Amino acid sequence: MNETEPTYHCVIDVETTGKGINGNRITEICAVRLKDGEVVDKFTSLVNPEQYIPPFITNLTGIDDAMVADAPLFNEIADRIIEISSGAIFVAHNVTFDFNVLRSEFKRLGHSFTRKKLCTVRLSRKLIPSLFCYSLGNLCASIGIPLNNRHRAEGDTDATVILFKRLLTLDEHSKVMSSFLNVRSKEATLPPHLPSRIIQELPETAGIYLFKDRAGKVIYVGKAINIKKRVLSHFYDKKNKEYLLGQETYQIDYEVTGNELCALLLESEYIQQYFPKFNRAQKIPTSTYSIISYENRKGIIQLAVAKTKYRHTATQKVFTRAKATERLMELCEMYELCPRFCGLQATFNECSHYSLKNCKGICSDNESVTDYNLRVREALQSFDAENESYIIKEDGRTDDETAFIYIDKGVYKGFGFVPETEQVSHFDEVASHLLPKKSTYHTDIILRSYLRRHKNPLIVSLAISA
């Protein structure tokens, strides 16, 4: 920018109905235009939001439905907002909020609203470091700025103007503000309460990340192949949920796993541990479907698909009736079982299944119960073979280590990391490196999906101590 040209800023504050970014309507606005740091214009007005103002908003701002009943609609003041902010940099305390609300109002009128933006929260973090809190009230109290008529547009704007002028004097040669205005800078896209160093320190590898609020409570858990890239994508997203998530984020923690499978398993664990408000709840079914066996009055071992209560320790779990039926048909065909005695045909006569034709005649008394039951037991033993103990090998957190996921007799027990040079083929070797975890409905789904998608996963069978 030519140093002889004046620099214009427009400091703006809006009060709203507080119904989320998409349903939020303006109830009051104040805009102050600055030329080289000096006030040259000011506009303040109540606004009829064309919707009900909730009681908690009235309690906060003092603005109620009666006050805005005769106020102008936004379309009646839109030209004035464009005029006072034209050619100026848009400045606000938590600029993302005020700018997005205004942009939504203009969008309703069929117009686009674009301005370069500066956030006095983020500027204050950079130029006035080490404060405990960067809310407007705390900043004004900390550095001696008068703040009158709090939570009203004019009172907050007047205080922000004084704050911004103070920041201008602290920013030698406007280096900080220039860097924030750089189109390649991430500062303008980051949440107002999140120091940029936290983003800079995020690793670019697989793992999980936890968004935390001001009190340190986990409000979102996510997994990523590239943690830094995935975290930043939340702040570029314009969806209402992502915006609200950013507004409540003060800290981001992370754990590196080195691979997506461990990240998925850890994400599931933390979602169930913290119940974060911005995550979808992981619902556990009250019942699932399994293959059961029982002996009928003739001594024949029958198989059937039954609705069973979900148990974390179950060694054979099938989660849909269709999957259970499909697996039972495979057993029936492989071991030449009778579809009638496998619950696949509702008849008391000889079997006549549409696709299973290899019954040896137990249903027509052409095969002995002893011979038939022998094959049924072989089929049931095949479940035990499926539920062997093994590990799945995956990439570690560094090049010189390997990750492993431990499955004990078909049940997930946790994961761990071992040096690349160390061989793991025995339970005792796994135990010393294992991070014990709980098997759940969701970890079972994750592991089944992984094994289905990966045709040749690196699996090592384990020798178990006697």
C-alpha cells in the first residue's frame, strides 16, 4: 500500500437474537469509520430482526421486542452500512461473529458483502500478551479503557475503537496487522480464543485431536491422517456447527498414533469417555443378532439366528439379522447341514431350500443323528478358529517403530508400539507393550470394517503361554 494514501478502518459491533449463525438476526448495530486512526463517521441504530427476541438475550442486552418494533428493517439501513464500511478494513472484537452475521443479512437481500478483516481479540493476543482472558470486558479492565453500556452495540463499539487505537500504537510499522491481512495468513480464519502457536505446533501425521473449551472440558474429538490439516479444515468450513465449535475452542490437545486404525479406535474410546457436545453420540444397540445352538427333542443340534443382548466380552458378534443369516447359510453349505434344522426354512417336512441343496437327509430320517451332530459341532468349532488370538501390524508413530492392535480370541484388547527391530509373535512380548483398551460395539465395527477393506492386512498369529 502507498504510504501517502490514507488507511480506513470500520469498527463494528452487532447485537443479535442469538439463534446460531444461520438464524441469527441483528437487533442493534454500531459502526465507526476511522481514517488513519481518527474517527470520521459514526452510525448507530436499533434494527427490527423480524423475529422473536429470546428472554436470555433481553436479559443480556436489555433489548426486547417492544424496543425494536418500530426500528428500521435491515434492508432500510443496508446502504448506510455499505457506505460507512466501503473501502475500509472491517474491525471487530471477535470479527468472525460480527462479519458473518452481517454477511448473512446481506445474503438475505441477495447481495454479497466482502471486506478485509481484523480481529481485536487476535491482535490483542499478539500485541498485549500474557493476559488471562481476552474478552472485551477483561481487556478494558486490564489496560484502563472505559466500557460503558456493556452488551449494547454503541458501548461495545466505542470501547473497541479505543482498544484498536491502542493496538495501532503498539504495532510498530504495522507489521502485525499487515501479516494478519496477508491473504496467505491463517490468522483471520482461526477462532478468536485460540493462540496461533497451538496450530503451528500441531503435527502433520495420523492421530486424534481434542478441542477444549475455556474450562478445559473436551467439546470435540476427531481423528485424522494429517492432524494439522484436518484441524484447520474445521475453521475453513462455513457450516453453523463448525463456526460454533470454533467460537468455544480455547485449547487443542492431540495424540499421535502413526496410523488411521489406531486413531479410529482411540477416537471411539474418547467419544465414549467424554461425550463431547459437538460429536454425534455413539449409540450402543440394546440387542444384536447371533448364531445360537440348542438340542431338540430328537437329540439333533439345531442352529438358529437369535436376538441377543449385546455383551462386550462376546467372542462371536453379528450385528444385523441379514449378516447373521448370511453367515449361517455359509456354514450350512460348507458343512452340508440341513436348512430346516438351521432355522432357514419354516417347515416341518423335508427341506426344500431355494439355494441350499446339499442336505444329507437328517430331515427325512436318511441320516443318523450322531453323524449329523458331528458336522454341526465341526461348524461350531469353526467359530473358535475365527476367534484366534492375533495382532494387526500397522505404521508406528516414528520410522523406527511399529504399531500393533491386539485381538485375544476374537476380542479387541488394545494397541501398542514396539521398536522396528523387535519381533512380536508371543503373548508375553505383546503384554509388555500393550496399552489396554475396552472392547465395545464400535471398536468391533471399526475392526470388522478394517479387515473387510484391507484384502491383505499384516496379521501375525500369537502363541499363548500355557
